[in-house]
Amino acid sequence: MVDKSLPELPLLGDHSLIFLMLAALCLVVAIRFVKRALEPIGAIVESVAAAAAVFLALGLALVLVLAAALSQ
């Protein structure tokens, strides 16, 4: 049977906690920069939502006008 376990890495030794802390720090920095990078997209999403609300209101108004015209 073939042993598929990971080999022991002598480099990690006592430094594994330091490596984990550095990895956590890198993740925090990456998340902060992702939030900054996505901020301009938020304005685009808001404008698309506003446009959708306008089209929904216009469509509903048209349906109501047609319903009023057909009910007479």
C-alpha cells in the first residue's frame, strides 16, 4: 500500500506559529484591499438598482393606465 501522507517538513519545526501569524496578517491585508477595490463597484450596483426601480415604476404606471383605460 502506498503511503499518501504528507512528509514532515523540517523547515516548519518551531516556526509554524510564526508562519500562521504571517498568513493571517496577509489575509487581513488582502481583505482590506479587496474591499477598497470593490468600492467603485458599489456605486455601479446602486445605480443599476435605481434604474431597475425606475423601470419597475414606469412599467407599473403603464399597466395601471392601461387597466384604467380598459375598465371604462
